[in-house]
Amino acid sequence: MFHKMFVWKFVLDTSLLRFRRTLV
């Protein structure tokens, strides 16, 4: 369960970073 949450957090962070880069 914890591992899944960690993976989700990583995916969300990476997607957010990419989204910001595309925005700028």
C-alpha cells in the first residue's frame, strides 16, 4: 500500500513538473 502511494506521488510530481515546463 505504502509503495503504491509512493509511486503515485512520484508520478504526480513528474507530471506536474512536465505540465509546468509546457506552460512556461
